[in-house]
Amino acid sequence: MSDFPAFVHINEEGPREGFQIEPGPIATARKIELIDALSATGLTHMQIVSFVNPRAVPGMADAEQVVAGITQRTGIAYTALWLNERGFERAVATGRLHNRGSISLCASDPFLMRNQNRTPEQQLAGQHRIVEMYKVQGIPVERGGIMAAFGCNFAGDVPAERVVSLVGQLLDIAAEHDVTLTTVGLSDTMAWATPLSIKRVAGAIRDTYPELDLSLHLHDTRGMGIANAQAGLEMGVARYDSCVGGLGGCPFAGHAGAAGNVCTEDLVFMCQEMGIDTGLDLEALIDCANLAQDIVGHALPGSVMKGGSLRRLRDKISSGSGHIG
Amino acid sequence: MSDFPAFVHINEEGPREGFQIEPGPIATARKIELIDALSATGLTHMQIVSFVNPRAVPGMADAEQVVAGITQRTGIAYTALWLNERGFERAVATGRLHNRGSISLCASDPFLMRNQNRTPEQQLAGQHRIVEMYKVQGIPVERGGIMAAFGCNFAGDVPAERVVSLVGQLLDIAAEHDVTLTTVGLSDTMAWATPLSIKRVAGAIRDTYPELDLSLHLHDTRGMGIANAQAGLEMGVARYDSCVGGLGGCPFAGHAGAAGNVCTEDLVFMCQEMGIDTGLDLEALIDCANLAQDIVGHALPGSVMKGGSLRRLRDKISSGSGHIG
């Protein structure tokens, strides 16, 4: 409880994580509707599309139209995911996105091979090339990322020392190219993390690189998402990716490996109730979660969208109107 | 992480919490089937029925038949819930239950009035009477309980000092009747707790009554169940009520106030992965969760039952057969 950050930054990824995995098809206009609604909740960072091969991810084939259709609000960084130069060029071509470079390594060699068909050496060389590409394009590179930082379905457990070593490699790559990483994101890609491993890894990185901001990308496949975020908060981690309604997978559809991201409004509820500011309007987020549920056409795993906030109950109690059942 | 208990005691309440709330009707034989399956998971405490008015809770009208039908395993304390002397007598009459007395107070006066139609003074007097009744019957009284210990839909937030004071009242009642409470259970009846309030309340009680065992009864209405259990573990709390599959409410049915209990196999998964022994067979619990889902006929909120354990993945990795997708 002692190391709680005063302010937590939420990077909303529901539109990207959610719409790329839903069997769909979901109308472009409805995607835009959700993004525009999320823009009114106080969010300052939102990943809204991915620029990937439309044959591999048909749900993102309309990425350009989505970006073109949203009503941009001042103060919000709308971002996209890309996996290669072609995707990056598509993002730049929209002229409407907050494009930032990042470099990433993977804590699991077998996952890297299966997911990106690369050896660790190829991945390392690739990150050097990508930093240079961003520099040539005048794109800042301030973030690093570690995939599968807490365990891997193909490699098993990941020791904290390995993650610390990978963070060191990321910082070395950046230094060689005269850029400075301010944030490193740890992804629990396959939902192996527990509150204990979050604390171990975050603590080990903090001990070695105290100046570095950490961010967490947590999956809720095994129900540990909010507890893992809580462990992050206790370690002072102030940056979280999350998805409204728990978009990003359907834990009820049986495709276990893909099950949902940590849920934005549940995380914001926990922060608010523990006195941590997020700058976000919880009731507006709950409305967005219900909208997202309507758009995808099936129940979403978020809890506070069903259980309701406590602020509303407190307001009713203090106004003397009692409980609403 | 420092105060983790070495062993966590799980009191399974799925059959009681689950079958009393399901719209049903659920065949008696299927209730017995689940209880018998749970008996093979290593559980040592299981609350299987409630003896309440069958007009108020039709799902428990067959409580006697359920108790009569189960195959009892040595070493398991099968218990029942009752709310009055009539219910207690029915439990005793089965001749097959582990009947223990307990006394309880409520941190919310308005909830006490709505739920039990009693003032705090009436509740206090009632607890004195009930201890005497148990003594006359030769029933040990070792447990106390505090309802709505973390907040209430009708009264709002509950300060930690109030809970400590109520624990003191419970101990005083017991002392007056020459019985000794060894455990006090804190119920987050209406899902107001956060990890921070769990730590505050558990810490305040531990500071004042260090010899007392605490147990937690957590609801997951706002998605905080596992994070709250984790906070309990960090405070050294070693006793948890939980429900297989997250039985005990259907968060997808919109009756928010009743949404599920913390899920047994998710809690056991977290404990195991953090090195805390529970004596339970996680894979067998997952099978029970799937059985429970089949019995109630709708998706249950448990996560590990969908995401799978990590032990199975580790086994596959170490046997060289890789990931199963």
C-alpha cells in the first residue's frame, strides 16, 4: 500500500484488442461510435486500430476508415499497432495518429520463433534496424517492451533475472542509437503472472533501473488481471494497458489463449476506491463498456459494468434515497 | 508477500451458495453428484446446504435429502447454514453434519434491520441467547462473524475501527458465556472491499487481537474478489470461503447485488502459483467447476476453468510435447 502511485495512466486498448479478435464483422461506424464515446471519458491515450495484414486479421481491414472517421479530441494520443514497416507506413499515411516508435524483445525464444518466425539474434538485429528507421522518419523512440515477461506456454516460467537482462539489452540498443527509453512495458502475453511474480519482476527492475517507468499489459485468462494490477500498484507501477468491458478476448468461447485483457473500468474502480487518481470518469467508462457489449453482441467479462460503482450508492445514501437494489 | 501463510484453508460453499440462488429447479441427485465430486478434491470443509424456509428459498427445500444422499468422506467437515433455531434443529436432525455454533454481528445497522428485522441491541441480545442454546446442546462455539464488514449499500463505508470494536463485542459475548472464539470471519457481503480496505481492516484487527484467526468471505460483484484474497494473503489471513466455478450468483443475469463469490479454483491456482499450499487438487477442482456449470446450465464466472492451469502446460513443456493451444 505504501508505494501506490498518486496518479495512474491508463492506455485504453479496447478498440484495437477487441475488434481485432471479435468474429465480427463489426460495422466501421460502430467502431467509431465506441472510440468517440471513449474520447469523452478523460482518457489521454487510446490504441484504436492495428495496421496488419487484412487477410490475417479481417476485423482490422477497415483500419484507415476507422481512423478517418473518428472525431479527435484535443489532448488524446490516438495510436495504432503495427508489426512491420508496411504497417507503420499505413499508420503514418493516415496523418491523424500519434505515432511513436518502440522496440521490443521477447523473454521466450520458442514464442518468438512461433509468433514472429525469428531467432533472438534476428530479433535483436531487427530492433537495431527499426530504431534507425524511426530516426530517419523523425519518430521519437521512448518505449521498450518485453513480451512473455512472466511465463510462456512454450518455454515455461521466466526468471526475474532474465527480464532484467532483457531490459538492459533494450537500454543498450537505445543507447547505441542515441535515443533514451523512458518506459518499458512488461506484457503478460500468455497470462502466467501472479501478484507475487509481478512484484518480483517489477522489484528486480526497479532495483537495477530505478529511473525507468514501468507499464503493465495484463491478460485475465486465469482471473489474475486485477490482482496483478494491484501488485503493480503496490510496486509503484503507474502505467497500465486495459480494455473497456474486458474486450480483447472472449473467455466464454473456449479459446483460452486469447482470453480478455484486464478491464478498464474495473481497474479504474479499484484505483478510485483506493484513493489513486486516474483522471477518468468511471460512470462514463461503464456506459462505454455497455456500448461495447452492445456492439460485439455478447456478454463482456467486466464486473463493475454489472455490479455498478460505489459512488452511485454513496450518493444515494447521502441523499437519503437509500439503496436501489 | 512477506506475511503469506504457509497453508490456506478453503471452506467450499459452492453447493450452498450456488444452489440456493440458482433459478433451478436442480435435481437432488445432481446436487449430490457435485458434492461427492468435491469430496474427492482434498477439501476438508464444505458447506453443502442451508436449512431455511423452503417458501423463501425453494432451491433448498430438499436440504435433508441432499444431506442424506451424499457419500461422506472421512476427514471432511460437511456443514450447513441456518438462520434460526428451527433451521439448527433440522441440521442436527440429519445426524450427518458437522454442526458448530457461531455468533455474528453486523457492521451496518440499516442492513441488519432490512436483512433480519433487528436493531443492533436485539442482535446483541440474540447472540447471547444463541450461545446459551449451543451450550445446552453441547455444540462448540468457536467462530464469530461480522457481516458487511467493508461497506454497505444502505450505510456506506465502514471504518476499520468499527469492525475492531465489533470483534471486541463478539469476544465479550463469548467470554461472558465461557466460550473462546478462535476465528472471526469478515464478510464483504455487498462487495465494497478493495485490497486496501482488506489490509486496513485485517491489520487493525491483527494489531488489537493478534491471537485471533481471521477468515474472509468475499464476493466478486465488482471484480475485486481475487485481488482482495491476495490482500488477505499478504496480511497472513489463512482462511477463505469460496465457491467452485464462482457459483453463488450469476453476474450475467443482471442481479448485481447477488453476483458470485470468489472462485475456489482461481483462488487455489493463485495460492499454488505463489507457493502456498492448500492441500487441494486443482485439476480435480477444475473438473468440478465444469460439472457445476453443466448442472446449473449456464456459464460460470470462473477463469481458470476456461484458461486452464499452468501445471498442465509445464508438464507438456517438460515432456517435450509443447503447447496444446
